[in-house]
Amino acid sequence: MSLKGKVAFFVTTNFHKFSEARHVLAEHGVATAMLRIEAIEIQDDNLEGIAKASVRDAVEKSGLPVLVEDAGLFIDALKGFPGPYSSYVYRTLGTRGVLKLMEGTDKRNAYFYSVIAFHSPERVSPKCFHGKVEGRITLNEQGNQGFGYDPIFEPRGGAGITFAEMTTAMKNRLSHRAQALRKFAVWYRST
Ligand code: ITT
């Protein structure tokens, strides 16, 4: 096994995601670059199914070893909504809309889930890695770091602050994305 030459291209349109991923992968000796191609994103209620379809498409379009992530926020009081629809819900309702849906409920449990799918021209099928972080939905938006639902998500073990109040390094110690990427990096280095 050699650390030299371990590279995986991260296919995303979200620079924040890439930036978090780059730090985690670098710590584990995997170099990455952001590949901004439009990989298809199928509608499915399963994050792994979505990530696998996207990563297959990305390899076909690029001919490179690539990573694709599909992530979502699952809120208990909303029966797991927005889950696989997190991107659409963020663009339409936004964090304020989600807080509004939760007005009057003190059941605030939620979790972020990430599926990282890796695929390359040499492989027969994609390989997936999962990460999850439990936490709660705050009553108000707090903080201005990060992206997406970060201002309303307070991770367990995060000293009572939201992801949006953390540096990237702090978020990476806890996040769903970092957990999945660490598993990927350990496996990738061993291949
Ligand atoms: P790509 O598909 O291009 O990678 P995206 O932002 O659409 O970018 P996802 O479909 O994986 O990424 O994520 C769905 C949404 O879930 C995303 O738009 C965010 O609003 C939210 N989300 C995912 N991870 C998050 C995180 O770490 N912090 C806050 N919100 C997050």
C-alpha cells in the first residue's frame, strides 16, 4: 500500500461540502479536487440508491475515480422529512420554513445522514460508506458558518452550539459527512 497517488474527485455543485471533504480526506492521505459536472440525481426515497445512480453517471461522464455524496436531514417530529428531499425543501421552504413546520412542538430530535459513493472505471459497481450524526433542531437560526440546515442543527456532543457556529474543523469532528469520508479514506488507502 502506498499513500502516494491516492486521488478521488469529489463530484458536487456545493463548494461547502467539497471544502469539508477536502480537509477530512487530506488528514487521511487522500487528495481530492472538486469536479463540477451535472451528475443525474434520481428521485428516490433511499439515499444510497440516489448516490449510486449519480456516481455511475459521473464515472461514465468523466472516466475518473469519483466520489458522490447524497445527504439529508431527518426530523423525528416530521416523520423523517425532509430526508431524501432535503435539497428541494431547502431551496423552497428554507430553514425558516422548516422551523415554521415545527412551531409548537418540543420534540426536536433529528439526525443528518450521509452516503458517500465511490466508483471508478476499473470497478464493476460502486462502493458506499455511511455516516450519521444525531442532534436537535433549535428554536431559532444560530450562527453563520457552514451551509444548508447548519444554523438550525445542534449536534449531540457539540457543546450546545449549532453546526453554523462551528469552524470546519469542529464540524468535521462530529458530522455525518466526515464520518462517512473517514471510512472511505481508510478503505481507499488499503486498496
Ligand atoms: P450536490 O448534490 O451537488 O452534492 P447538494 O447541496 O444538493 O449538493 P445533497 O443533495 O447531498 O447536496 O444534500 C441535500 C441537502 O441537505 C443540501 O442541499 C443541504 O441543504 C442539506 N445538507 C446536507 N448536508 C448538510 C450539512 O452538512 N449541513 C447542512 N445542511 C446539509
